[in-house]
Amino acid sequence: MNNPAASKPAAARPAVHKPAVHKHFHRIAWLAVALTLCVIVFGAFVRLSDAGLSCPDWPTCYGRAAWPKEVSEAAAHSASEIRPFETHKAWREQVHRHAAATLGLLVLILSLLAARKRKLGIAQILVASGFVAAGIPLYMHGYIAAALASAVIGELILLVAALRWSNDDLARAAAFTLMLIVFQALLGKWTVTMLLKPVIVMGHLLGGMTTLAMLSWMAWRATDRPIRIAGATAMRWWLIGAVFVVGVQIALGGWVSANYAALACGNDFPTCVGKWVPPTDFREGFVLWRGVGVDYEGGVLDGASRIAIQLAHRIMAIVVFAYLLALAVKLIRTPGLWLTGVVLAALTLIQVGLGIANVKLGLPLAVATLHNAGAALLLLLLVSLLARLRRPTE
């Protein structure tokens, strides 16, 4: 007896397109996704435990590749004149740097694998990486301008390559991600050298989240496990909107943290300092660029400015909460996506609960770190679904 499915014309079946990537690309990409998530969460732990300036030099820590074990070891280096050595903090900052460097190596490998079939593709990636790497010893020996120029040249080579390449084998996305990792390293350096300048700290957080999004998108594309639904186009726009509002809220959260405004309202919620309409100064609170050479550890803004930042984060949280719950309901009602909708709703509720707990409990380190992890997981879920969604005939 004939099988009707087997006799179905090939042209009537949905075409399956898999990016022409290396057979191990997806495995390395998923490893990079996992490491990025760890780097983001551990970076939040470092920042929230006030260890961001515990190694005042870069990329070493008091002149060491790891970190000094005793105060006497750190005292021999000139960095000890900038900031006294604290053993319990220095290891956190330097472990975070090494984890980020390992992530950079993984992204470099992904870029080489993706560019291997391009004309001079591997050469372009290696030359660009060479310029970036050359900037590190130049910086350490005091040639600041030359180090920056070397990094910029490397970034430009990657940019030209990415713009020339298509994305059939994820070469363009991998090159852009490598560019992002290099810029992240610069932001990490500037976080230390510019003494926790808020716009740099916020940019560093956004860069980490963007890296997570790029790597997860590439990992799913290389894995090629699409979800096919009839309303894929409309759902994509919903997801793009969700990524946007979550991205704005992450930026505001970074601005709250960078300006030490998490407890600007005291332990009051939903009121602020006991009032529904507290004194605010939004204009001063959202000045992005201030003077160079100012030590921003502990914050420099007055109470009204910090309250304005905290209230902006709370108001945007209402917008994100409503949007994500609406999206979750839409996903639950879509055949094949109900479980994703349930997970999205649960993550959203947990994230809101963690935000409220931060205020009511006085910003415990564990809760604040989990709040940052929750934002990363929300973004990961949304980007993952966006990368997998297809129309039935796509």
C-alpha cells in the first residue's frame, strides 16, 4: 500500500535551510553562550560587591597576571598608590577578567570557523586580532594613543570584512560579535581607568547583554531547530518589541546601579521616601557625560537625582511587565508555544519579585545578582525564540 506522505511532491514540502557552518560551530557557540551568561552574572556580583576597582591597573592586577595573595606583594607595584590592596575583592575582579578573556578566545574561534571559506577570511580575522592584541602591551608600557589606534585598526578590519560578507555561514554575525567583544574589553578597561564612570558601566552591561543575544542567535541558527507557525511574521514583531523594551529596562537598570540609586527611595515600595510624588531631578539624573577624573564609586548625585533614576526604572518596569505578560498570553494561545509562554510569564513574575525584594530588603547581594541574572535569562529566551521562529513554508 502506497504511503501518501512519501508520494507527496518534493516541491510541496517546506524547504529546510541550514547555514553552511562547521560541524562543531554550534557546540562552541553554545559553550560561549553558557560562558557569557556566567560572565554577566559574575560581573554583576563583582560590581554589586564594590570590587570593580579592586585591581586599579589593567589588564594585570597590581602587576600580576592573577592577583597578589598578600598586601606586601601588592605594595611593590605602583598601583598600590592608587588604591590599597584588598585580597577578598581583588580575586573577584581578576577572575572576571580571565573569564571574559576566555570568552573572547571562543568568539575568535567561532569567527575563524565562520570565515574559513571566505577569500582571505582567516587572514583578515587573524590580522585584525593581531592589531588588537598588539594594543595590550602598548597600553601597559604607557603608549596610550598607539594602543587605542592599534585596537581601532583591528576593529575597522573586522567591520569591513563583516560588511563584505554575507551571513549564509554566519560569517557576518561572527565578525560583528568579535568586534563587540573587542569593544567590551575596551569598556572593561575604561571602567577601571575612568573610575566607574556611569555611562561606561552602563555601556559595559549593555555590551555583555548584546554579546549574549548575538551568540544565542548564532547558536540556534547553527543548531537549526526551527519552530514553524502560521503567524510567524506577526509573532516576530511582537518579539522584536519585547527585546526592545527589555533592552531599555536593562539600560535603566544599569544606570540605577552605576549611579548607586537602587535605594534612593529607601525601603519604600510602591511609594518612594514615603511619598507618591517625591522630589525628583530628571534633568540632572540623566546627564550621561560628566567630568573625567572624578571617582564615581559610591555615586556623586544628590537625592532628588537618584530618586528620578529609580522612578524611571520603576515606571519602565510597569511597561515591560504588561508587555511581556501580554506576549506570554499570546504564546500560550499559540499551538506549540504554550510552554514557552508559561516560562516567559514565570520569568517575568520572578524578575518583578526580585526587583521589589531589592528595595524592601535593602539590596542584598544575592538578590541583586539574581535580578541581573533574571534580565539576562529573559533576553536569552526572547532572542532564542526569535532565532527559531519560521513560517511553515520558510
